[in-house]
Amino acid sequence: MFKLKKALTLACLSCLGAFLLIQLYFFSQVLLMRYVDPQSTAFQRSELLRLSLSAKTLHWSQEWVPLEKMSNQLKKAVIVSEDDLFARHDGVQWGAIERAWKKNQSSSSGKNVSMGLLQNKADSGKIVGGSTITQQLAKNLFLSSERTFVRKAQEFLITVYLETLLPKKRILEIYLNCVEWGEGVFGAQAAAKHYFSTSAQSLSAAQAARLAVMLPRPKYFEKLPASAYLSTRAEMIEQRMPGAVLP
């Protein structure tokens, strides 16, 4: 019995040590991002591998630009569309997660998508989500797309690290430079050039709103630029942009 207890104790200590080492790694990586721009994200690396193994010609576009060289219209559009309380919350919008979860449960499609993503049957492009910009960044930077409790728990911890160690402006800067905007298109600068042949700094309100609406499913909307939902939703976002609060 004593040997069994000792073995269990050692196993628990080993698991705890491994957990702490993993958290130390994520913590140190986030702290480094306070001063150094990330070279790539976990999601980008997985996409690069997928595209490299596919039969398609590999097109990859990303160009880092400082937050101050991005249009305020784009910042406002993304905040309004993705996370309207970004400048005020501590990383998680619990109310939004609860509302999205309830929508999932009552969905006639019966499809439950991670922590509140619901696809409306009337328009396959319409997405309702519960994750904040900080949560999305945490997942894209370090984690896989698998939908498990363990992955979501780790996402929450990384979200805490991001909100604790980085200013809101830095979180938004990294997010806008790393987020996917199409097949092999990453970041605001690449998206502005790809869709409008302009720079992230020169985006108009209408262009910014359109890019913001694409974010939940960029590859889907890239193939359907004439989507009625995309146009209608972009107009709604543009109308709300003047009230957006920037960090």
C-alpha cells in the first residue's frame, strides 16, 4: 500500500511539474511578445503545412506593420464586429459565451461548434461567436483547432497571460498582423493589398468593414465576394463604427 501511495504521489508531482513547465513556456513566450514581434503562429504553421502538402500552388502573403500604420477604420471595424468590449474587458466576455452557448443549444441544425460558433441555415456565412479578440489570439498563437476541454482551458490561461503582460494596443497589433484573411493571406497589410490593392493604413470605412466581416470565415468569403450577407453585414458594421472604443 505504501509503495502504491508513493507511486501515485510521484505521478501527481510529475504531472504538476509538467503542467508548470508548460505554463512557464507560454508565460515566457507571451512576455517576449511585449518586445518582439512573433515570427509565426501555430495556426499559420499548420496552414503552411496543409498548403505545402496540397496540389495547389502555394501563395503566402504576410507583412508586419505597426498598429499606428493601420487605419483606425480597420481597428474600429474589427472591434465592432469581433469584440465590442475589447477595450474594457479582462479577456473574456462571459455574457457573450453564455448567449452563444444558448443559441447553439436551440439551433435547429443541431450542430454544436466550440464555445459558441453557430452557423445559420438561412445563410451559411453567418457566424455568431463568443470568443474575444484576446481568446482568438491565444488560440492562433499557440494551440490547435481541436475542440476539447483541455484545449479551451489552456486557451483561457494564455488569455490571462496576454491580458496581464501585454497592453491592449499590443494585443490588437499582434492580432491584426497574424489573423487569417484568406487562403495564405495573413494580417491587415496582406489583406488590404489582396482585396483592395491598397495599404492597411489607407483602408476606407467601407473596405475596413468588409474585411472585418470576413474574419470568422475568411476562406469562405474569399470565394464568395458577392455574398449578400457579407454586403449587408458590412453596412451594419460601418454604421456602428463611429461608436467603437479603441484601446
